[in-house]
Amino acid sequence: MNRKGQAALEYLMTYGWALIVIAIVVGVLIFIVSTPVTGVKCNSSDPTKIIVKSSNILATDADAKIQIQNATGGQAIVTGVADGAPFDDAATTFDGEGIDEAIAGDIGNGTTTYTWASAKQIDIVPDYADQTAGSSFNGYFTISYNDAFGYAKTATITCQGTV
């Protein structure tokens, strides 16, 4: 009985490194094959406070949507929303209200605020010129807000990738 155990242990000690290398190579290949290489990904500059739940940026803006969530631990008072090219202020909406109309008034200038409840998800429906499929895409939104403690914060949602 001891000889079989010793033989198995000697086999693993001799060839175990090869088994580990094979397992790592297979894992890397699976990761590379299953990871999409195209698509636009949106990320938050402060993912512990403002979470990007989902994003759908395509060559045309027909079904485009970015869904974000307040994760500040309390209600946030949004004091400003701005976007950068190729997103267009004129038609982009933030929770159903236009950025230029400035969310229930003139939030873009900071004169009106928007109360964002804790854990509430908001849809940003971006407007942008049609893109050529396969071209690179870069755009961002900047959200200025006061957290539950009244501190002024800024989060930038950056969208990059290939449409």
C-alpha cells in the first residue's frame, strides 16, 4: 500500500509542473476565446459611488442606453450633467429629461438640482451621430453631485471601444 502512494507522489513531483502549465495554458486560451474584442464599454471614474450597470453603444443611437446607479449610501443631489463629443447635449436624456433642458429646469448651470435616491438606477439615453461600424468610439459624461453628507463630488462616465 505504501509503495503505491509513494509512486503516485513521485509521479506528481516529477510531472506535476507540466500538469499545472497545461491547466494555465488551457485557462488562458478559454479566456482569450470567450472575451469579446469589440464593443463599447462604459466605466465610472468612481465605481464605488456611481456604478455603470449596463451600457449599449452601437453604430447608431437608436437603441443606445447607459444605465447608472447611485451607490453613495444615501441620496445624492445632482447639480450638473455635461457630456463630451460625440454625445450631443441637445437630445441626450438623463432619467427622461434632456440635458439641455437641464433636468427639470436648468441643472446644467447648477441653478436647479435633481434628487437621486440611494440605489436608484438612472437611464442616460445618449444622442450621437451615426458611427461607422468598426470605428473607434470615445465619449464621456460628467455628473456633478453633492453626496449624502453635502460634499461636492464629480464622477465621469467614460465610454470607449469599437462600434
